[in-house]
Amino acid sequence: MRQSPEVAKAVLLRIEERLALVGLNEWEASRRAVGHKYAISNMRRALKAGRSGITLRTLEALAPVLHTTTGWLVEGDERIEDFSSSVSEILLEARRRIAEFYDVSVDEVQLDLTVSPKRRTRGSPSGE
């Protein structure tokens, strides 16, 4: 993904915004997304060196960790962000309540929310 320095800076700002919202530091978000803690700091380092250090593959891995979409990280579509922010705030509050109930830190609470779409047949909105 080739991008101008301005676009890369905007992407990094959106990543920082999401980190603050979901309550993760860049090392933990990077680790969850790609398996090591340097993905975001490598992007920043590449930008400072004048290189294109942001890859679509990394953004695709980061988006779910940051409770947003790759499209929002790349383009910053506000409609997507409004919905994503609401969902993120609800999930964060759920993690806080679970952590409080079990007397653990919020970082120890992981929520796996996987949605499987219903199979639909032609002409039947419920798939029946």
C-alpha cells in the first residue's frame, strides 16, 4: 500500500485514536494483531525515515483488535467510526464489569464475539 506521508500520518493518528478508545497500548495491540509488539512502532519509524511502512495486511490485522474496520483506518469514514465507537464503548464497559465481578484487570478479560450470518434462501427473508 503506497501512501503519501500525509496519508500515513493520518492513518497513524486514527490508530492512536482507536488505541485510546479501546484502552490498549500500541505494543499490546500489535502483539494481538500480528504476534509481535513492534507493528505500530515500525510504521512510525518507517514514516520518520521517509519510507512507506504501512501495509494493508497489518491494517487488516489491527482493525479487529482496535474494534474498527480497515476502511476506517485507511480513509476515516465517520459513519463507520460512529457505529464502531458505540460498539467499542459497549464492549469496553462489558469488559470492565466482568473484570470487576471476577476481581481481575480489564486486560485479562477477552471477549470473542463471532457472528455467523444466517443462510438465506431466495425469496425467504428468514431462510426457512
